[in-house]
Amino acid sequence: MQILENKVALVTGGTSGIGKATALAFGRAGAKVVFSGRREQEGEDTANLIRQSGAECLFVRSDVSSEAEVKALIEKTVEQYGRLDCAFNNAGIDPPQKPLHEQSVEDFDKLMGINVRGVFLCMKSEIQQMLAQGGGVIVNNSSMGGVIAFPGIGPYIASKHAVMGLTRSAALDYAKQNIRINAVNPGLIATGMMDRLTNGNPDQMASIVPMGRLGQPEEIAATIVFLCSDAASYITCQPLVVDGGYTAT
């Protein structure tokens, strides 16, 4: 039996990187998959891959910083499949790399609007649906930057700490109503974001990870599937750091 058989799972930011890997992993685990993103061609490409694996899916073009679009995303999910069992709030943007006094207000507001407001809006609508149906599971994508800090990306670090605050508080709000809410906190992962942060040389970061390599999106996806499954039924309000040991150093 697949561990998410007959479940309905949602992924935001599901057209690339960790989001895409998670949408595919949800499908392989037996779930019906709804995923969103802002790039339609990448969305259709990902949908084809999910269907090729034998899973049902629906791609919805959506901007998580828009309350109306987030509400429409949840409504389309329920209209298509009748419920929402699991949600991975993954959509986010890269940090500008510069000291704090050089960061612009415009960049700060844009980053917070997606990385924090987006998670808030998604949780708000997801929780309303889960309360109506009697429960569900939410996983928010934070970062190891949600539990430690790095220089030069202050607003990004602030946004990921904020995601952890939203996660913990909401988890306590709904723990007795059969809604589990956790965060996954990836370390240095081989994604397009890592390419951009390292100017196309991500492997240069591998030496600072105790395991000696970057993580893969599929490894984070497997963690998210676990958190959404009954195997994690007593886990809520937690940051699950998946970083190859980096934060231990």
C-alpha cells in the first residue's frame, strides 16, 4: 500500500526544485496531486511527469502573495478532488546578497510578500478547509536559515524565521483539531536557487557540509512525504532540519 493512497496533496511552487520533486513524490506515494506555480510551461511539463508515473494531478497557475488567487487554488483543489489532506507550502524567492544597509525596501517587501505573506495566506485557506473536513497535515518550507543565520541575506533569514514562528503558533492553535503543522528546514540543496547563489558553482559548497555533498531535492521530498503520512502522526510544531549535519557544526 502506498503511504498516501487516496489522499489529496497540494504543493505551492511546484514547477521546479524541491516543490517539483515533492509533487512527483506525492504522486508516487499514491496521492492525487494539485500543484501551483507562476510558470505555465514548467507546470505542464511537471504535470506530464506526474501523470506518466500513474498519478492524477492538476496544475493551477497561482501567485501565493495574492489572497484571491490562494483562495481560488484551494477552491479548485476541493472542486476537483473533494478535500485537502496534505499541503506543502513551498513557494519562495531567492535573497538579494548584500549587507543589510544596502538592502532596498522594495526587495525586502517583495521577499516578505512571497516568503511570509504567501505562507500565511496558504495556511489560512488550507486550515479553513481542514477544519471543515476534520483534519489534515501542513508542512511549510523554511530553511536551515530558519534556525541559524548567515551574513549578507538578512531579509531572507528574517523571512524564514518568520515561517518558523507561523508554523509553531498555528500548530499549537490546531493540535487538538487533528491538524498537524510542521516545517522542513533544508540545508544546502542542489537546486536552481543554489546555482544562483553560487554563480553557477554549487559544488564549491559541498566541502562545508559534514557529509561532503549537497542534498538532493528528492531527499527533501521524501522527508515531506513522511511528515504527511501516518508514520508521523505524533509529530507537530517541529522544525525538521535536513542539512547533512551542517547546523551541528
